[in-house]
Amino acid sequence: MRELPAGLQASLASGVTTLARCWRMTRRDGAVVALTEHDEDLAVDGTLFRAASGVTGSEDASALGFAVGGGEMSAALTSELIDDADLDAGRYDGAGIELILADWSSPSNFLLLRRATLGEVRRSEGSFTAELRGLSSALNMVRGRLFTGGCDADLGDGRCKVALAAPTYTGTGTVSVAEGPGLFVAGGLGAYAAGWFAQGRLVFTGGANEGFATEVKAHTVTGVVRLELWQRPPLTPLPGESFTVTAGCDKRFETCRDRFANTLNFRGFPHMPGNDAVLRVAQPGGQ
């Protein structure tokens, strides 16, 4: 059973509830955004929780065993606290959440109710709703190696050993024409064949999107070079913005052999029988 602080216990026993929930979000870059459902800002546990965004929260669900519990929180999108650009850039992905119950008449009386991580975020009409995942969600992450036909190494890492810094595998270019939030005509990549950078990693090195990185969805050459990104940058790329992009790898043995000449370091099991072999039945005259 959780013990309540004496001050908070006395407040609850008085028969008059002066409670407010507070959410403290700590991003992976260390930035802290604190929100409260109270109608005024609250200073709790050394943090100023802002009331300007009209934050609300759902019921907090939990379950026995290793089932992932959690809830939701909703708030308005404001340029001062949380805006579309921050969410698009992934700055809140995996942020740590602390849910605190505080006595707004005496903020020194508070209780940490739950810790969670930020999950899926939905947006509509100037507001967002964020999923709060319980700490047990970390148990769903894959640990160790996977026995699959495809390679489980990341291109260029210590197990793959491909030297991505070589000009053959890394290109530098600039945005020529933006045709959409995640689609643009690229300059400086004319020496590379179509599809060479598909599933590769693109990082903006200049302009308003500097530092933003994402995977390349498609690389086409039809008179001009076009790159389509899986995740749109915080701002629509402008002509002249520079970037670097690495060759893509689809994890197949043939790609490792033919594109990278890296057969010895392939980390998959291309000859492992698949489901078709497991489900195959004996046939007269068959093997």
C-alpha cells in the first residue's frame, strides 16, 4: 500500500478536495515541459507547471502481470509550450512522463502517482492527444539477436563494418525544389543510380531543418533526382538547404553481396528454411 505524505493526507481528511494533476515531460535532449490541469500555474517539486495549455487526462489503467498499462493526456498546441514543429521533428518521441497529484492550495503537498513514457501522439484542430505507456512497455523491446533470413545489423555499424564515409556510399547534396513537405528535387546526386539511397538515412546539415534526420522512402531519377522521405521535416525544405544521405540496405543477402561486397559480414540466415518448408507435406514422387 502506498503511504501518503502527512500534509496531503491531512488535506484529504479535511473533506474539501483541492487537488490537481500535473504532468512533467522530460525529453531525451533534457528539455522539460510541465503542464497542469489547474487554472493557474503551480510550482510543485521544484518545477513550474503551466496551466496555459488546458491539459486534461484520462483514467489511468493498469493490469496484473506484465500487461502494459497507461492512459492518455490531451492539451492545446501552442508555440510557447508544444507546437507542431516539435512533434514533427520527433523531439518528444520516447519522452519520460511523471504524473503528479498536488494540493493546489499547498503545492508542497504532492504525490508521484506514476511514471510512463510518451507513445503515439494524435493531432486535430489545434490540440494533441498523447498515449502514456507504463514502464512495462520496455519489456516488449526485442533483446539480443533475431534468427531471420534478413540481416539484423545496421548498415555501417560495428557488426556490418561497411565504411559508409566512402563517397560511394555517402552523398552530399542540396534541395533544388521542394514539391511537398517530404518530397523534393535534389541537386548534387546525379552520379548515383536510381534507388541507391532508398532506405538510406538523410540528415539536413544546413538551413532551418539542420540536424533533422529520417529515412529515405524513395530515390528516383527521371531527368531530375527526387528524394521522398518517410518522415516530413519540421519545416518544408527550402532551396539551398544542404544534406548528406547514405546508401540504403534492404537487409537481403543479395544486396549485401552485390551492392556492398560485404558477404562475410552478413548477419542474417539466408538459407534457413521458411514457413513453406515447415508446412510442406509429403507428395508421391517428391523429395
